[in-house]
Amino acid sequence: MPGEILFFSLLFIVALLYSSVGHGGASGYLALMSFFSFSPETMRPTALLLNTFVSLIAFIQYYRGGHFRWQLFWPFAIASIPSAFLGGLITVDAHVYKIILGVLLLFPVVRLGGLKFNEEKNTAKQNFTVSLLIGASIGLLSGMIGIGGGIILSPVILLLHWANMKQTAAVSALFILVNSLSGLAGLFTKEFHFSTEMAWMIVVAVSGGVTGSYFGSLKVGGEILKKILAAVLLIASIKLLFT
């Protein structure tokens, strides 16, 4: 019982922190489930399913706040959705995908945690071809590893100065949602198992997602969002690499 209370408490916190920056939290859920010894067959579909609920909530909140930009989103999405489906068809050794994800998390941590972004209103013009390549690459990784891809897309958008922090969070939230659904569709073609505690996990994750996305979209400043995101990604990376 104490272990279950701790797990669900941490699940709520992970969903809250990730949704506050427009993310679904799959990487955090994977790290958490790995720490509590969930089977690899359960981890990927469970994380993707929780991701869909939390990222949907985050997107709605950011959309209501007026931060979503369709013209920024769709070039990434049209390439990432089919790639995420293909990635979902690929079986990756549990140890290998945890290492890959842990390493990938370190790149946005370095950028968001130590370097400054230009938050000026005049952002650079988005390149369509580059967006397609980015979307396809992230989508494939998303399906293979069991994440929505927002942890990779967000720092890329900010590095290229295509949007500010809140606009990036809004686009990333919907990007995560469509990739998670596409990855799940790929997994549905194979046999996989959900946890018997899935219903409670969804309730807890949704509660954290509602809380985090509300404060992230309406109450918390950009600098705080960056630090929250960097801290969460660093924790997830350490858990994936060393547990």
C-alpha cells in the first residue's frame, strides 16, 4: 500500500510538471514505471495512453489561452503521424530504448537549463522542408520509444526561433497527442498488455494534467516554465539511464 501511494503521488507530480509546459509526460511515466518494476510490455502502451489524455488537456488549456499556431503545427504533423505509426510497429529491446530516451533527454536539459532563448516577438520564418524532416525523425523515434516527441520538438522550435515558449508548448501538446495516437495505432497491430491499475492511473494523470496545464498556460511565466521543464527532463533522464 505505501508503495502504491508513493507511485500515484509521483504520477500526479509528473503529469502536473509536464503538462505545465505543454507535454504529455510519457518519458516521465516510463521512468516512473521502470523504477517501480513495471514490465517492458506494459510500459510503452501505458505511457502512450496516459500521454494522450494529459497532452489533450494541455492543448485545450493553451488553445484557450490563445497560444496555438496552426501554421507552425501542421508541417511537423503531416510527416510525424505516419512515421510514429511505423515506429510503433518496431520492437525495441527495453534496455536499449531506455538508454536512447535517457540520452535524448539530456539535449533539451542542457539548452533549457543553461542557455538563453530569444523571446522577442519577431521570430524567424519557419522552413517547410526542414519542418517535414524534423517531424518525420521525431515521429519515428516517438513510436519506437513510446513518447509523443514534444521533449524533442520543443527545444528545436525554440532553438530555431520559430515561436515563443507558450506557443511552442501549445504546438507541442497537439503534436504529442497525434503522435501518441499514431504510435498506439501501430502497437494495436501487435499483442501488448495494459496495467490492471490503468483506470486509476488515468484518473491521477488527468488530475495532474488539468492542474499543471492551467497554471502553465495562464499563471506561470516563461522563465519558470523553462526551469521546470529542464528539471523534469533531467530527473527523467537520470532515472532512465541509471535505474
